[in-house]
Amino acid sequence: MMGWLAQFGGESDGGVTRLLYSPAWQQAQSALKDRMQTSGLNTYYDEAGNLFGRMGGSRAEAEAVLTGSHIDTVLNGGRYDGAYGIVAAFLAVIFLKEQYGQPLRTIEIVSFAEEEGSRFPLTFWGSGNVTGLYSASTPPEVCDSEGMTLADAMYQAGFGLNRYQLGRRSDWAAFIELHIEQGNILEREKLPIGIVQGIVGQRRFTFEVKGESNHAGTTPMGYRRDALCGASEMIMTIRNEALSYGNPMVATVGKLEVVSGAPNVVPGCVKFTLDVRHASDKELDVFCSNLLNKLERIAESSDLSLSANQWMDAAPILMNTELTDLLQSNCKSRNLSFKKMYSGAGHDAQLFAPICPTAMVFVPSHNGLSHSPAEYTEPQDLGTGIIVLMDLLYSIAYK
């Protein structure tokens, strides 16, 4: 079924491009809707284009269990990121339906409209509409690379036109997301399952280092105020500080720009970004504070100026301990090895954790590759993940 879904937006090199509200996205959602209906689920969209497949429970007053992930991809991404969580949810629910009939609690499968932020400069548009972060009735005023607004793209795809209900709901007993790890820890440790304890917090900065542009041939080395040399020392300091701090601290300089750079000019201005992630808000505070002081000292010692702009401060999110304990118990009963771990990437689950009990499960990613046509997970690992999801759904919805 993964191959079936990958045909919608499939690229010649095996990758998948399925951007929010694009024709490939619309085809994928429509095909999923048809498949859910054929399997006896009640299906519906919300105003943002999130797709739901509902298996009603016998206790109509009980809150529903929601499981799924996002249907969109990055440009020329893989066929597993997001899509696996939807396919796994569908297969698990259909198996439960066939084996045990109607559950006590309603179970709903969701194919979120968007998570990646690949077409428009915002993320979690799908789950954000369900959790109240966004509303399709007042979409953010953002445009894609061709100047199309989010609102116009949504309207052209048939959503946001008061045909469906607004997405925000609070009647969830739990949210469960099954996902590929997008890292190489489980594969390296030869473990089939990762039980996510939480999603790391993120701090993002843009730094600007200013010195003095000057002639590369006539300015002696000792008289230079070289912004690039200063920035290079800062970047190595960032790396070394993160290494000395130890796991799970990670710090990444992902973008470096020499402003008005030329081969024969001493760089006078350099900009670079910094992404810092850790599972503890306190550890992030300490690390970032100490690091900023060290970067300032580097600037002062080289007669440079340094300005810092922090533009993201996302707190760590913890998963529900009762659900993670239940996952551990279920894995032990099946003699499945597992690892308790934190997610270094953001997921839809982080939006649900503050509003309802939330759990997340990882399966291995081959070579840790993701957001790439080379993204791959062994069929056996995919199947194991579905079994773990099925067990958890059974524990919550049938018992």
C-alpha cells in the first residue's frame, strides 16, 4: 500500500512530491477517501482538507481515539515520511474491525493536510486546524514561490468554502502517531521499535558578524577585521560546545552567507544561522546562554561586532506517560525489543500533547535517511510498527 500511495506525486527517481493542495495532493486524499469508504469507514473532510476515516464505537458518548499522520511531502521526498503513519493506521483499524468488530470507543484515522511547510512558509497547517493553532476561516497571509496565497490554493482545491466543518475539536481520548525514525539510532542498535518519550525543544538564531571590508592584497593579516574568520571560529566553538555537552544536545549551523563577498576582498560582514535542540528546556537555557557569552568574547577579541536574533523558541514536548508505559508493556508481552528515545524532529504529535494524551512510535530508517528518494524502511519493520499500533489501539478502544 505504500507503493500505491507513492504513485500520487511520484518522481522518476523514486521520490515523491506532494505539496499542500497540489493536484497530486488532491488525488492522494481522494484515493484514500475512496479506500476508506470501500473498507466500511465513514469518511469526511474538514475545512482545511484534513481527511478522516471513522469507525464508530458502541459508547457514543465516549471521546474518540485519533491516529494518523500527514499526507504532504517535501520536494522530491521519500514515500514513508508521514504516509506510513496514515497507511499503518488504516491497516491497523481494518484488522481490528475484521477481528473484533465494533470498538467501545470510536477510532478515527486522519490524513493531515500538511505538516512539512514545503509549499508555504508555515508548518502544521493540518494538525494546527484540529488543535486550534490555525483556522481555515482565517488562513495566514502567506504565499508560495509562485505568489499563490494559501487561501487561494485552499479555495481552488475545494476547501475553506464553508462546505465542511471547521477542524478544531476537543473530543479526543488520545492521539497516536506512528512514524519512521528519520535517524539511524534504531538501525544501528538493531531495535525494531522506538517509544518516544518526548519531542525536543528548539532554539533558532540568526547571527550577524561585522568587521571591515578591505583589500585582500594590501591589508596585512594583523590589521584585518575579518568577519569570516571570526564567524569560522564561532562555528567551531558551537560544534565543540555541543560535542562536550553530550547527547541529546545538537547544534547546527545550516546557513552561512558572506555579504558582498568577493575573492579579493577581506570579508566585512557574515551572517549564519544556528539551530539548537535538546529534550530539556533548562539545558537549552544554560547551553544557549553560555554559548552566546563565548561567541561575544570571540567577537571582542577580534575587534568585531556580533548581533543575535532569536526567531524560534519551541519548548520540549513530553508524551503521555500512561500511554508510553502501555506501549512498553505491550512490546514486552510480544517479546519485542524497544528503545525509549526522544524525537529530534518536529511532528504533528507535539500539537496534540498539550490537549490530550499523546503517544508516538518510531520504526527504523535505513541509514537514517529521510526527506529523500532513498528513504527506506524494511517491510518487516513496517509490519512490526503496525502490530504495536494495533495493540495500543486495542488497549485503548476495545478494553
